[in-house]
Amino acid sequence: MIMEEKYILKCTRCLCGHWEMKITHIDTDGNLYCIRCAAYMKKVGGYDLIPFNAADFIYKFSKD
């Protein structure tokens, strides 16, 4: 059984999956964050978040 790529992408902070809430940011260590957690972390400050397009990532790695 092959697991779809969208089920692998999960937020590091709240552990919600990309199918539940969009993964929109990545930090310099490679941790992924959903839109809700990224907004909170930007509000708190001190985090270096980079925009991450999960749709492009899924498309790129789903091609065989």
C-alpha cells in the first residue's frame, strides 16, 4: 500500500496533517508548520520561518 504524500506532511508543533490544515511554512531546521501555528509563531516573534508551498512539493515528488 502506497501512502499519499499529503498524509506524510504534518505540522511539527500541533501534529495536524496537510489534509486537515495547510502546511505553509518551514523553518531553517526543516520543520514544517501549518498556517495556524505559523501565524502564532510570527506573532510571538523570534522564529525564522520561510514560506513553503506544499502543493508544489507534493506534485514534484509524486511524479514517477
